[in-house]
Amino acid sequence: MTRKIAVLAGDGIGPEVVGEAIKVLNRIDTSFEFEHALVGGAAYDDGGHPLPQSTLDLCRKADAVLLGAVGGPKYDKIQPPELRPEVGALLPLRSELNLYANVRPAKTIDALSSSSPLREGRGKMDLVVMRELTGGIYFAKPRERRDGGDTAVDTCIYRRHEVVRIAERAFEIARQRRNEIVSVDKANVLETSRLWREVVTEMAGQNQDVKVSHMLVDNCAMQLVRDPSQFDVILTENMFGDILSDEASMITGSLGLLPSASLSDPKDGQVFGLYEPVHGSAPDIAGQGKANPIATILSTAMMLRYSFKDNEGALRIERAVEQVLNEGLRTADIMSDGCRPASTIEMGDAIADCL
Ligand code: NAD
């Protein structure tokens, strides 16, 4: 199996955290091939576009993509807005690479329970939000103003095949976890949700090894706060997934810890994916050695699990992160009394040494 990884470090703290993630991957296996390309503000500075064709070509030839983060105040006023890093690089990367399945795990770590807004006593959380990423109300047309601007229109469209393919990825991921899917919709009101529920129900009949239930999105938002331990895989459409994944991730306590994957169709038995931390380029701390590399390191664990079918390697990385945190090492964003401070590089070194 080839394991070619396109590395798009990006802007701000991107290069710092990506460097530590590569260090960890090299400790797992020395046969990964890394090829680097510019993206975001760095690419705009270099050649006037945040997503050069050469970068896109490199991603298409790779088996997986590792992305840092893009953007920063320097690029906020670029005209036209389509050339700004987030709009001109992130959105086209998702659509050009057909990354329709966004996977966001959220897991509480005992050593950091004091940083969770829900604190102890609410049960452990270890769930994945599986969000449809390229359809629904964020993409469908028309999106416009009428009546001289006083009426606004957004459109929500889902097609059967879009629901089928994201549900297929959710069944695969549920099988690697605890075999349970809660499909979240608003089927009491929305037609797109009724189609969603119909398709997922049909697929549940064909995949009876996975337990499938349905929940309305308002109830799910409430249940996540009441008892997040009840969920394994939450499968949902674009806008609901956007909101629920942010809610779930903050229950864990820190932005610097959260990985994510965006997956495409399986090709020759391998799932192509783009792996990145949930956080942005953090310009306020860039270049100071303060960034927490854990979210990016945990994104490489997802890469091993989903694109390279190396669950053992993924577990080794996840255990190494937990061990280093249990031993009391902390970057500034997760610092608490009695713990030892670490720079970005020191945190990466400690996790790599654990492996
Ligand atoms: P941000 O996630 O970059 O930062 C929010 C806060 O969290 C900051 O105080 C930052 O210092 C802190 N933080 C973030 N990651 C951290 C880490 N790994 N370790 C320690 N602290 C960390 O969000 P923002 O400030 O709203 O956005 C900054 C830039 O990033 C903007 O240009 C935004 O558009 C861009 N952005 C990019 C992505 C992406 O590339 N996927 C995602 C979100 C934001």
C-alpha cells in the first residue's frame, strides 16, 4: 500500500503544529512519503492565489492530505473575497476533492476533566459527529435577497445519493467503534429530513449489525449536554452537524485538542481523506512556540485509522497523547496547577518519545 501524504502546513501556527505531527508519524513508520505544498495566505503571498493548481494536483496524487490551518489578519481584506484563504482555499479543497464526510470525534480525557465546562459527574464522552459536508442549505441555490432586500431566501436540497454515501461512511466508522448510530434530523418539519430518515431507515435494514436510531436535532442538542455518554456515532446533515460538532467538541474543554477528518469515496480499498485540527491559524500566538500540537497529532491518528487502515498505529498515538497528559505535561492553553509547562516542540517530542 502506498502512503503518500500531501502536507499543506498553511499559515500562522499551521507549520509549527504540522511539524510535530510529522515527527510523530515518522516515529510510527519511516516509510511515509511527505510532499509539501503551499496553501492559504502563504500561497497567496507566493503566487497570488490561496489554492494554486500545483497544490490541488499534489493532493489528487496523494493518498491523504495533512492540513495545518489557513488565514490571518493580513489576508482578511483581500479583494475579491474569493481570494481570501478560507473562501479561496478551504471550500474549493472540499469540493474539488469531493470531501463530503466530515468526521469530528469528541472525547473527554480524564487528566483534563477540570477544563470541561460540564466537569465531573456527567459520564464520559467518546463520540464522533459524522457531518455531511458538501450539500444541504450551505450549498443549494437560490440563495438571494428579494423585495429590495427585505426578503431573504436560502434553499435546502438533499438528494438520495448524497444521503446514501455519507450514511455508508457512518456505518463503516460505527463498525470500528461501538456499532451504534443516532441519525439526527428535523423530520417533524423538514422534507429534506424526511428523505434523510427514509434513506437511513432503509440502510439500517441492510446493515443490521449496527444499531440505528433517530433523534430530532433540538432533542440531540439537549441530550449532548444532559448525557453525552449515550452517543457513539451521530450522523447528520451539513448545518445540524456544523452546530452539533462545535457543541460536542467544547464539552471536551479545549480547542487545541480536537482533530478532524474529511473523507471522500473509497478508491482501491483506501479512503481518501484530508486531516486537520479543528482550530484555526491562531495568529495571536504564531511563531512563539506556544501552540498545542495535540489536535494535529490526533488528526494523524485519524489518518492512520481511516485512510491507511492502521487502527493499531492510531491507538498507539492516542495512548501516547493520554500518557503525556496524565504525566502532567501541558502547553499554555491547557495549563493547570501542579503541571509542567511545555512548548510546541517539547509536547511533540514527549509524545514521539512515548512511541
Ligand atoms: P483560532 O482557532 O485560530 O484561535 C482561537 C483562539 O484559540 C486563539 O486565542 C488561539 O490562540 C487559540 N488556539 C487555537 N488553536 C490553538 C492551539 N493549537 N494551541 C493553543 N491555542 C490555540 O480561531 P480565530 O482566532 O477565530 O481565527 C484565526 C484565523 O484562522 C482566521 O483567519 C480564521 O479565518 C482562520 N481559521 C482557519 C481555519 C482552518 O484553516 N480550517 C479554521 C478556523 C479559523
